[in-house]
Amino acid sequence: MLKFFFMILFMIPLCFKKKLFWMVQMSLFLMMYLFLNISINIMNFCNISYMMGCDMISFGLIMLSLWICALMIMASEKLFKYNFYMIFFLLNIIFLMMMLYLTFSMMNLFMFYLFFEGSLIPTLMLIIGWGYQPERIQAGMYLLFYTLFVSLPLLLGIFFIFSKMNSMMIYFLKFYDYNMYMLYFSMILAFLVKMPMYFMHLWLPKAHVEAPVSGSMILAGVMLKLGGYGLLRVLIFMSSISIKLNFIWIIISLIGGFYISLKCFCQVDIKSLIAYSSVAHMGMVIGGIMTMNYWGYLGSYIMMIGHGLCSSGMFCLANINYERLNSRSLFINKGMMNFMPSLTLWWFLLLSAAMAAPPTLNLMGEISLINSMVSWSWLSMIMLMMISFFSAGYSLYLYSYSQHGKYNLSLYSFYVGLSREYLLLMLHWLPLNMLILKIDYFMIWF
């Protein structure tokens, strides 16, 4: 695992030469294909070097991080064109990739915490440095303080575990079962805010709306998954108390998912709508993990990968429109079918993935999550029906509002899409639908 870390480290000199802008992206793709070929033991940690190791959960999420980071550079061509602090931008992305890679591959709980919090810094720089509106400072502060406020209890919890066990290796922790209320809350809350759970989600729409396209992509694609990854790792050694208390989070997430779905119908900002829909999807993921059963774990993992690709792709679409019109308002982004009919196809494909149409990963994830939560309690069926129905509802609302209708007369200065943009969308959509062919790898582990 260390060799891939060094590969990311040695990409840093590439950032300093203006002509090598696309070279950084190609290096990330190359690393992605090299990483794809490592032999992996589905059950246990393998490729162990120093404190780093890789199992199935890490493998999928590291792949997702590499893929999204490469696509972030592809989406940010505007910075290259205007030479807008481009070198610093590339450095930032490499630093972020390093943090994410280390977070997902660390086997030591404290080191995991360190990089989990460290990934906040480059994201903050992306939002504050390349965001669009003056409110980006406030959005950055929201992101920072929501995350930092709950991360101190997590740190204390980790130290407590070390004092009890004299080890912080995640693998050994699974032989323990801590039945302590304070420890449970201190370990879980940081991840629930990162997910984000309803009631703690206020930083997410703000951060998304103010972030540049690359910031939105990494936030939706990978940062939300850090919370899910943390929960998958931590709940294993707190199973007896989790079974007692997890109903709280499931209820909040399901009712919250329903409320957020209604809130999506009120949005007039495209990015804001996509951001709120992320909260609804992540609510289902939290519910699945918290049921503590096989289907829930698998479903949440698949849903995290699927949502990462799908949500990131939709932010790219929103940005393609924004670059042409300089507005994200649904009142102005109308009748797009007249101007870019080929882009309408991509809106359709990615929004159908968001409402979990076959053959996307989202469908498989949603089926597993519904299965897990209904087996936990049949009452959850009511909210799950609502969430699934409204998910299709707001996807249709976004599609029909932006693609149909009378277009704004000031749009005649429009130009058609670039091949780079279509490639960008294809690289989001293809893995989302092709990974279903290898669903056995997702479903038969543990």
C-alpha cells in the first residue's frame, strides 16, 4: 500500500509546470488502473505495509477517490484556460488525494482519525479559494465547525479504547465488544455529522452551493463516504450497545430523508437541489448501516459507491450549464433541450441513476437497504416508500424544469458542448452501470 502512497507523493513535482496540467490527471488515471490490479483478500486486510492495509471496503473507496480526483481535474478546465492559481489547485488536489488514500488505508484508529480530519483542510481551501460567491467564507466556517465540534469526543473515545486495550489496530478491535453509552455516542457522532445525518446536515447544502465544481464533486463523491466508512469500521466493536440504541438514528434518518425530499421540491438552485437529494440518499445509507445486518452493510457500501459516481456526475452537469449561463437558477436554466439536446440525454441518464433505475449500482444498493430496514421493522416501509417515490419526483422536477419550457431570450449566445465534457459525463455514468456486472464482488464478502 505504501508504494501507491509514494506514487501520489511523486506526482507533486508535476503540478509546478504549466504544460503538465493534464499530465497530473493522466497520472491519477494510471494509478487507478495499477491499483485496480492489486490482489485483494475479500475477508481480511491484505497488502499490509507499516500501518496501512486494504480490505474490500477500503479498496472500493480508494478506487472511488482516485477516479473522482482525476475527474475533478477534467471538470476544472476553466482554471487552466484562465490560469487561475492553477498550480496551487493541482497541489491541493494531490494533497487531498493523499489524505483520502491514507484515511481509507490506515489500520490504526488514531492515524485514521488524523487523516479523517486532515482531509478537511484541502476541501476548505477549495471552497474558500475557488468558490463563486462571497458567502463561501461562511460556508467554509460551517463545514469546519460542524466537523470539528464533534471530532474532539471521537479523539477522546479513541484514547479511551487505547487505554483499555493497549492497541489501536482496527482489525483487533473486532474481538471486543464495548457496552458503554458515552463511548458509543463519542465514537458515532463525528461520522453522523460527516454523512450528514438530518439535523446535522446544514453545512452540506451551503458548502455545495458555494464550492467550485471540483469542490462539489469531491464533497459529494468522497467526503460524505468518510462518515459511512467510519461507521462500518466502528460499529463492529460496539455491537451490543448498537443494537440497543441504533433505532434512534434509523428513525431520524428515515423521517429526515422524507422531509429533505419534500424540501427538494422547494429548491430553485440546481446545485442546492442535488445537494439536498444527497442528504436523503445518505439518510438511507445511515439507516442500512444502523440495522447491523448483512444486507444493510452490503447495501450501504454499494449505495456509497453508486451515489458517489451519480451525484458527482450531476454536479458536473450543473456546472456545464453554469459555465454557459452564469446562473444556476431553474428560472433561467429552461428549455435546454433546444440548445444542447445531447446534454439532455446525459441529464436523463444521470437523473434516472439518481432515482435508482436499473442497471445502476444505486438500484442494487437501494434494494439491499430496503430489504435490511424492512427486516428490522416493517414500519420503516412507510417512510422508505415515501423516500423512493419522492426521489423519482424531484428527479423528474429537476429534469423537466431544466430541459423543457420556454428558454430565456438572452441565451442565443450559447455554444455546444465540448468533447471533454461528454467524456467527463461518460466516465461518471459508465462505471455506475458497468459495475453491476461484477456485483458478486460487492455482495459476497464478510
